[in-house]
Amino acid sequence: MFDFYMRVIIYFICFLMALFGMSAVDFNRFLKQGKVVQGQVLYFVLCCCLSYLMGSFVIALMYHFYRG
């Protein structure tokens, strides 16, 4: 049960880090005029994908170094 909570915390922290990091990218350059909702969906999906990749990497490192 502790393992589940640890994974949720790691993924949540990685999601916040992804949101913070993606805020530096100017998406207005890449989007068409008037496609605000689609841009927000793309931003959210990219943040989810990036946080999943970061979280999986951190969890794999934790298992490698702490589980033997």
C-alpha cells in the first residue's frame, strides 16, 4: 500500500514540474489563430506524457538503487 502512495506522489510531483517547465514554451507560435481549446488540450496532454516519462524514470531509479 505504501508503494502505491509513493508512486502517486512521484507522478504528482513530476506533473507539477512538467507544468512549470512547459510554461516556458511559447505555444502561441505553434497554434492556429482561434484554436484556444485545442491548444489547451495539447498542453495538458503533453504535460501528462512528460510527467509519466519523468515519473517512470524516477521510479525505475528508485527500484534499481534501493531494492538491490
